[in-house]
Amino acid sequence: MDIGSEAQRRRTFAIISHPDAGKTTLTEKLLLYAGAIHLAGSVKSRKASRHAVSDWMQMEQERGISVTSSVLQFEHRGAALNLLDTPGHADFSEDTYRTLAAV
């Protein structure tokens, strides 16, 4: 496959919003409905048996918030999708600004 056709099938999306807007929940649902995961994880439940895929750091799982941006790549209908889940809290806004440069 040449570089032009490979670039045509790639899409990059960033989910950016204020705190507790449901960014990570939306990310989990997109992964679930695209078939990339078989069970959506939980964000707020600290004692949940399954946490959100994008909240992989122990600190994120303990606090129930995203601390750093996560890039999740999956295939859907022949397209390679890059999904960036960003933190919403102002303390971690620098990470969100860096994500904007990628999209």
C-alpha cells in the first residue's frame, strides 16, 4: 500500500471538554461499538473490576479522572482511527493543549 492511500484511510479525533462531561465514557462506547473492546470499563467506580481502557494509570483509576491524554487506535470499516481522550481538569490542561497540536 502506498503512503497516499494509507494516509487517506487514517482519521484522528480528539475528545476535549470540561471536567466530568463524559469524555472517557464516550471513548469507551466508541471502542465498544467499533468492536475494539468487548466490555466497556467504568470511570468513577474506584472499586470497579474493570476500569476504562484510556485510564490506565493507577492514579487515574484511584481518582476517577483522566490525568494524561491517551491515544487509542483501532480499525473500523476499513479506516484506521486514532482517538485521543484528554483530561478535563485545569490542572492537566497542558496535556490537552499538546493534544490539539496532533489533530
